[in-house]
Amino acid sequence: MSHKAGFVNIIGNPNVGKSTLMNAFVGEKLSIITSKAQTTRHRILGIVNGDDFQVVLSDTPGIIKPAYELQSSMMDFVKSAFEDADVLLYMVEIGEKALKDERFFEKLKNTKIPVLLLLNKIDVSEQGILEEQVQYWHEQLPTAEIHPISALQNFNVKEVFLRILELLPEAPPYYPKDQLTDKPERFFVNETIREKILQFYKKEIPYSVEIDTEEFFEDEDIIRMRSVIMVERDSQKGIIIGHKGSALKRVGVEARKDLEKFFDKQVHLELYVKVNKNWRSDPNQLKRFGYNQG
């Protein structure tokens, strides 16, 4: 029996629904989904296996013009998505006109890789506007296939997946068939805690935070973990902790609930807050946190 396998990389502006789509394909919550922009910082692989196929999906950070070192590193993950893709999914939402970085858009126009342009969030659009958008994108990217979808409502998602399978080359699997992602367990602990901070705090706080899970011990019936929330300034530390520790406790309680679902096991989570000045601009710190890999 022939077997298909390949890399399918999702790119687009911040907050267009890339993470929602990948989670819909994989059937597991691998990528952070919130209403805030720029929630995905890394390139996260989600692997979908069948008897005769393996689709390696890649959720990338939203495309922006970088303002500091962390954002430059995030855009490096996007550049790498162009280099190893068998299929590119370019995700836009109704009303969008182009990528926020013109160089990436030019690359998209000139690529030899098959491009599926996914027009997302059509569940909140009228038919006339949708038809205008399809025409607009056909003119902008004449070589791309246009697929209107709603990642949130799972509309047309299966049809896009079947089209991806048609486009993939014949190849053996790249990863073991029971593997769901390329990331270690601690990565998902960090991302779950960061998601809660994105949900519960305003303004710059969520973007100044990085999580480091220093301990992860799994027994038969419980996982014990100890995670540190890094912030850039003392004032941010106070905000994260809150009055008598109430804000930090809320993060811990909500993160633990999600982690227990993710690992299907009881979780004991200890949270601490440390000041790590200007970590977002320090190449050594970024490397430690898994950025600047290239």
C-alpha cells in the first residue's frame, strides 16, 4: 500500500485563526487560542496519522514587522516554514488585504510550493462580501487555490484536509505513528500557563512574560511540576502576583485544570514569579527559551 507524508505549514497575519485550524486538524489543543494577537511564539508541529498518510502540520507565529529581538526570532520560524513545506496554507480573514510584511507576500507570490488560501471566519460574513473577497484574492494570488472556511465552526475543514492529502507526495512517515507533536511535555505546561496569563492580564504584561518549567516529575497517579513565570520588571511581578497572591492563584488553578485534561492525570502545580530584566532583547536568554535556533 502506498503511503503519503509531508509538511503542511500554516502562515498568515496575527489572530486570523491559524492555531484554531491546527487544533481542528489534530483534534488536540496544541496551540494557544485567545482573542489577543501574537499568541503563538514558536513553530509548533501537530501530527495527524492515518494508515496510509502522515500530515505534519506547522503552526507559525503571525507575520509582523519585528520591533525587538524576540519578534525577529519569531519571524525566523516563519521563514523556515517556506523552506520545508510540501503544501503552504495561507490563512486570511474576511476584510484583509495583505501580509503585514511585504517581503513574505512576495515570497508567497513567487513560490513553487502549492498554496491553499484559506479565507477564514466566513461564519461572520455576508455572501456578497465573501464573493468580493474570493475575487480579490484570486487577483492577488492567481496560482493559489481559494477555500472559504470557518476554523471555529469546523466548516470546510475536512474538505481542506482531503485536498492536502491529494497534494502530498508519496513518502514514508517522518515521525512515529503514535506521536502527536514534536514538542516535549514541559513545552505544553509553559504554553498552558502563558495562555492563562494572556486571558487574565491586560496591556503589555502577557507579552513581557516567559515561562520556565524547572521540575516535571510523573508518578503513577500524579504529575508534580514547578514553573517560574519570568517578567521584565519588578512592577510586572507585583501585577502577576496580585493582592495577597490572588491573581497568581487564579492562574495556577485554571492552568492546573487544563493540564489535568491534557495529561489525563492529577496535577500538582507550583508557580513562582521572577524578574529577568530585558529577556526579550537578550539573545542568550532567547536561546535558552527555545528561540534563535537558526
